[in-house]
Amino acid sequence: MRLLFIIILFFVISSAHTQTSIKLYAPAYKGKYALLNTAEDFVTYKAQKLDKQQIDSLGYAVFQIETEGAIKTSIEIGNTSAILYIDPTTPRYSVYFPEAKFNAQKITGQTVSLLYDSLLKNDLNGLILELNYRIDDFLFGDSLRMQRLILQDDSYKDSINELKKTLIKDYRPIKNKYFHEYIKYSVAGIEQLYMARGLMKNKIYLFEVYLNNYPILYHNDAYMDFFKQNFDGFFQSNLGLYDKIKHAINNYSSAEKLDEALTNSPFLKNDSIRELVTILNLYESYYKTSFDPYNIISILGQIRKTSKIAEHQKLIDNMLYQINSLKPNSKAPNFELITNKNDTIALDDFKGKHVYIQFFTSWNQTALQELKIIKDLHSKYGKYVEFISISLDDDEEEFNRFMQNNRNYKWHIAYYKGENSLIQDYEVLSVPSYVLIDENGNIQEAQALGPAPNYPRPSIDKTFFYIKKAKEPKNTRTVGGKSN
């Protein structure tokens, strides 16, 4: 009996996860690295790496992942990305990743649409693509209906109801919970758009129909988009509670006092909804001058400590990470790279020494000129400062050719190998870009001075001079005036 129980338990645990294979064809990106990422949450969108593969000489790569349910992912190659929903009922995907036709010199932000080979009839990707097309057609395909929306005409409500009936009829046979939730909150977004007049009866309708007494769908992007929009600016828009909210934050720095104020709202009687709304609005209010940012960080920490909801704890962790990211004295994001000397380096290897990081590409003329200056700085300050140059070239072969022609550069120079997380962690928007890290591994300057002066900003040389001066042994004088 015990053995039978173990076998059954093993089957239940094993069957809770499904294996999905994604065959990627990206002939324009041969030799490059492809990442399969998902968002840890749909507020901060902090990336979680699911798999990483190098595209072979024929243009193919294969991802293998296990999932508990449907998830939204992105395939990222260099500065280009594409969305893919993983449907547990589809064990294999075969997708074509087209070449981006935009500015190849952009560091981030290019998107393409995947093309699917033999996509199953009711796969989540096909369903969502079709639904989004129908919603776009509803919103923008009829000029008279658009006019009724702009004018907030009551007849627009009849059009929404007709859309609901049509979608229910057409998609009722589909047995996909994630998709039906996606439909529901996509339509909710349309109603929210129509009811933007802010009347209390509209807010009550949306809350009762779509949120109250329903579970919070943290991993459904349509739900989270609707939820965020519904409670956007909640602290500021509730005039009757605003003074109490502001007092709880600015005067008391107390999660308990803030919660007491918010329980008076008819929309926040549910503990889980109230806590999520509190977290979202604290994050939003951090960047508003009317609230004390240090108290907001403190209150988020208090909620993190007492919350019983794992999704809220993770969300707060990600919020605090973004708030503190790259601030002076914050922990510098670690990385591991293979250098031009075939050595593996990690940022943590250089504790006890300042680190100067340059992000560059071999096509950027400013970066190439500044590399020559870094060569001189390395000669002067290499004993006191560790220099690391990281290439963000779109093609690794371009980086290799560059290194072949510049063998006299003796500091650490590495190719990023498609690690978009490195670009995101250091918020690299253009090249060249510089970061100075102190000897404790903390950010000293996130937008550090460059090696060449750029009026009105001076060069980094003076900073390095004082680092060297602080580390050099100090001469002392004895009686008689001689130095020791």
C-alpha cells in the first residue's frame, strides 16, 4: 500500500508539469544566442531566463522547458524580441524568427512577430492573435463606432454587449481556461475605456463584474493590465481618503496605519485585493513629490515581511530591486563573461578594487576613439582600477575581427553573447556607456564619466587620480625632516 501511494504521488507531481519543445528557425541570426524569457510579474516585468541556446550554422536552435500552465514568454536575440505563449496542450512549437527591419544600431527595443509552422488549431497563440485582431477591428474598424466611443455615447454599450455575445458563441467550444480569462479581461479593458468618465457607478460596475469575488490572476497579462488600469492613481483619486493615506505614509511610515485608511474604501474590503492595490500604488507614489520616498520603501518592506501571498512578496522584491537599481551604494548586478584571453571573469572576482566598465560596439566611432584613451588610462591606473570593456556587437564575428586588429588592448574585453539581462541590469540605452563600481562591489556612478571629456562633463581621469592617491602608501616625516 505504501509503495502504491508513492507511485501515485510521483505520478501526480510529475503530471503537474508539462514538457514543451520550441524549435526556432532564425537564419538571419546564425551563431548568435537566443534567450527564452518570461516576466516574473506584470508590473515590473523583471525578466526570468527559462533557457538559452546558440543558433547553429543552419539557423536552428531548440528550447526545452517545463511549465505548470500557460505562460507568456519572449524569445530574444540580441536587441530583437518576439512574443510566444506557451500552451501546455501544445508539446512542440516550430517557429520562424524574422530579421528585424529597423535600425540595427539600436541597443534595445526592436520587436518582430513569429511565424508558426503547423500550429495546432486551438493553440493559445493562434487564439490570442485572432482575438486581438477582432478587438482591434472592433475598436478601430468602424469610424462611426469610434466616434460613439469618443463621445461616450450610451449606444456604445450595446456594441460591447453584442461583441460579448459573439465572442461567447464563437469560443465556447474552446477548452482553455487561460484563453477564456484572456477574453474576459480584454473585453473588460474595452468597457474600462468606454467608462473613462470616472462616474462612481461605472467604477462599481467594473469592480463587481470583473474583480470582486474573483481570484487574482497574477500570470494572465490581460487581467493584470485591466487590474492596474482600474486602480491606477488610487491614492490620489480618492479625495475622501487622500489625507489619511498621505498621513499614514509621510507622518507614520506605517503599513498598519495605511491599511486602516484603505479599509474604508468599498473597493478594498477583500484583503488580497487591498494588499495588491496598496503595493501597486506605493510603487507608483514613490516617484511622486507628494510622498516621502524613504517611507514608501519602509512600508513596502513592512508589507513584504507580513504578507502571506508569495506573488506579493516577489512583486515587492522586484519593485525594491528596480527602485534601488544602479543607485550609488547599491549592489552592482553581477555577471560572468569570457574575455578575449579566454578567461572567465565575474564582477564578484574584483572585490577590493574599483571596476570601470565600458559598454561599446565595434561600429561606434566614439567608442573606438575612447578605447584608445582607455589604453592609456589602463597603463596609468591599472594597478588600482580594473578595466572591463563589454562588446554589444550584433554579430560576434564582428567582435572577433575587431579583437584580431587590436591585440594591443591588454585589459579585460569580452563579448556579451546575447545576454540581454546584462543590458537591462545596467540600463544601457546607447553606446559608449560607462559604470564605475567601488571596491565593495557597489555602484559608485551608474552614468560614469567617460575617458574623454565631453563638455560640460570632464573625463574620468581625475576620479582615477584620487583613487590612486587614496591607495598609495602615504609618506611620513620624522624629526629632522626626512621621509620614511
